[in-house]
Amino acid sequence: MKKTFVAALTVATVAGSLVTATPPAKADNGVGAGIAAGLIGGAIVGGAIAASRPAPVYGGPVYVAEPPPPAPCYWQRQRYWDGYGWVVRPVRVCY
């Protein structure tokens, strides 16, 4: 959006300076007017570019530690009392 705006502003500045330019009475007056118009147009476009924000940077170098090695685990059947009777269930045991 901002690039489109800056491009449109640049085109409008150049077109405006070409349309409003009147034929000079002397050759040396036209050169000075052209230089002045170029400096003014450059200041406007440069100010618009300088006022724009930089593009957002997503991500970047991030340190990510390796996951620890998997612990040796096994499944074991354990018996527990649930208040009504003994129940056997599989439990994962890691050490």
C-alpha cells in the first residue's frame, strides 16, 4: 500500500511539474526552474520514503535446545485398591 502511494505521488509530482511548466522567456530561466522543480519533487518523494516504516521482520535466529534423550521406560501391570476391590491397570514406568 505504501509503495503504491509513493509511486503515485512520484508520478503526480513529475506530471504536475511537466503540466505547469510554462515556456521560458529566456533559456537560462528554464534551467533554473527545472532544477528547482527537481529539488522540490525529490524532497517530497524522499520525505515520503523516509517517513515510511521498515518492513516487519518475522522470525530470526533463535536458539532451540535439543530434546533430552528418551528415558528408558516400560509398561508394568500394577494392582491398586479403588475402594470397592482390587483393579489391575497398565502403568508406564520410567527411570
